[in-house]
Amino acid sequence: MKLVFLGTGAGATFGSKRMKASIYVKGTNTSLVLDMGTGSNFKLEDLGLLAFSTLFITHLHIDHFNGLFDHLVQRKLRGLPQLKVYSPHGLSEIFDRYVKYGNNILAEITESDLPTAEIGEFQVYSVKGCHSIYDVAYVVSDGKKKVLYTGDTAEPCESILSEAEKVDIVVHESSCLDDCSKWGHTSLKQLLELFPKEKLILTHIPAQIEDEVKRLAKGYNIAYDGLIVDV
């Protein structure tokens, strides 16, 4: 299993140095995407990674799903298969509004409190996160390795901490340096205290604090747009 980081910025990111949240997960015969924030759809196109059929959304904050609609236009133009989208409740209502006002796009949307699916060689399930709105984290397994992608969450979040003990890699948001719990986010300081260095990958980083994150988390795996990780 390989992880290709398409968007590693946070909602507060200024400019285009880091696109918004998204990860492409590539297996031997199957690929899927976790979140599709603003601009990450361009990375899919630039990197030639359009050969996937399924997208999983963690929650309905704009920086985690806003790239979806432009991506669906490209799928339509290129004659690609209809995208399957798994999401917490609410995405269908937003999607229907786009269609109602003249956008000729298609997607097969499945909503549930805890989305789960088998996609080729991958087993995907979710656990409840601890964000400012309803949010899930996803676990992706190929039968050999397991990756936990938190989306947005405020640590300590017991459901995520419990799941983190069972996986090989934790891809975790790092939205601020000290304390952003009032926004439902986790700080870099908390991450370094809670998770072992060898399994942690930092993402969801505001571009404007990137240098400080690199200084304080020297030696940690800090994601950037285009990073490829072999799990």
C-alpha cells in the first residue's frame, strides 16, 4: 500500500503552497481517495491519478470535500466511471443543490454514521472523531497493513487513540502549534506527546506555520503535497 498526499494544508492555510486535505491510497489492484479538499483535485490530474472509483469523506467542512465537484466535471468530460462516495450524512443534500442549479454531474453517494466498505483489496471502516461538527476517521487495511487517517479531531479523542494502537501508520491533523481545541483541532504539541514518532505522519498543516512545525517536529514525518509513503 502506498499513500500519495494530494493536499496537506488546513482550512486556515493561506495561498497554494499546500492544497487542502486529501490522500490517494494505492494498492496492488485498487486505489481510493480519502477526502478531496480544495485544489487536491488538481493534484490528481497533474499526477495522473484519475484511475480510482471510490472517495471517502470524513466530514462536511469545505476544506475536506470542496474539490469533489470540479473533479466530477472532469470525470464527466473524460468518460470515467461514476464515482462512489461514502460520507457522513448531509453530502447528498449539498450535491443535489449543485445539480438543481445546472451542474451536470453524477455520483453514487452512500451516507451513514460510520461509513464502511470493501473496495477491491481494501477494507475500509470508520470511527467517530472529536471535531466541532460530526466527523469520522477512516481505517484502511489491505490485509497486511493498516492506516488510520483522522480527518479533523481534537485530541485526546478516545475512539481515535484506541484505534491508533492497532494500526501501522497514523496520519494525523496538526492544525496549530499550541492549542486549537476550541476549533475542534489538535495541536502539534499534543501530537508529539500522544503518538509514537515511528508511526506518526503530520498533515493538515497551515502553510504559514510550516517552518515552525518543521523546527519543533524535527525528525518526524511531516507530509507535503506530492509526498509518497510506502506503508
